[in-house]
Amino acid sequence: MRLLPRLREEFRQRRHHRAFRIPPPLWDEPVQDLLDRLLAASDSAAPGPAAPESASSLDEKALATAATNLWRAERKLAQQGKDATSRQAGRYLRTTRGALSDAGLVVQDHDGETFHSGRAIEVLLFQDDPSLSVETVLETVRPSIYLGDRHIQMGQVIVGCPPRDHVRNEHA
């Protein structure tokens, strides 16, 4: 049973010039058998490719921080001029966001969305805004981040509210 692997090893060594051949290990037969058994046991104990384990092994806080900083860089770049350097940096950031998206990471910006109290976002400030007729997210301070189906970072927003007079008139 062990003859075939030894013949293969010998053939591989003989393909090369004698000066480049690697000498066989100086292990005796019991040590080699023990190594073979340990390798076979480790192969059978190792789990197959499992996506949930690899996803759970990620440090979610570090991933959320990296995604938040990517989101902030994209917003900052969008506010600046459109010179060649900023366009190139924008392409890099979009490519990075696409790669994270392909890996199951979703970064959700809440700007302009209608706000209601049942949402899983943290409101930092309610601000009166006479131009609004319903509560609306004026600014996202930190985006909501999802990894697969899990919510790994709660978004932080500033919500604009219609003046109280306007709300009372609608309900009257």
C-alpha cells in the first residue's frame, strides 16, 4: 500500500540532476506511520467549506468600522470637485464597496427617507424644519450596516420635523 507513493517520490527525485535531489527524511517507519495517521485524522476532523462559519469568524465591529469609513470617504469625495484625482479615488471606493457588497455587506444610507418611530435607527437630534410635512431623515451621521441577514451596526440620523403648528392643523 505504501509502495506506490514511494515509487512516485523516487521517480520525482530521479527526474532531476543528482545535485538537485532532496534526500529522503531520516524518519523511521513508526514515526512515518504516526504522521500518516495524524494527517488522516486531521483531514477527517476538518469541516468542509462552510460559509456561515467563515462569515461568523469575521470581526463584525471592525468590518462595520471599515464600511463606515468607506461610506464617509465616498460622501466627502462627492462634496469635493470633480478633478481627475477625485474621480480615480471615487472609482476605487466604488470598486471596494462592490466587493464588500458581493461578500454580503450592505451599507444603508438614510438621507431623505421618511422617519417613523419603529425603525431600527438611532436618532441623535430632532430638528424643526418648516419646509417638511412629515418627519424626514435630514442627515445620516452613521449608516446602518448589515452582514447577510444580521444588523451589525445601527445607523445614527438627524430627523427633520414639521413645525408643531403644521401637525396640529392636519389633525384638527
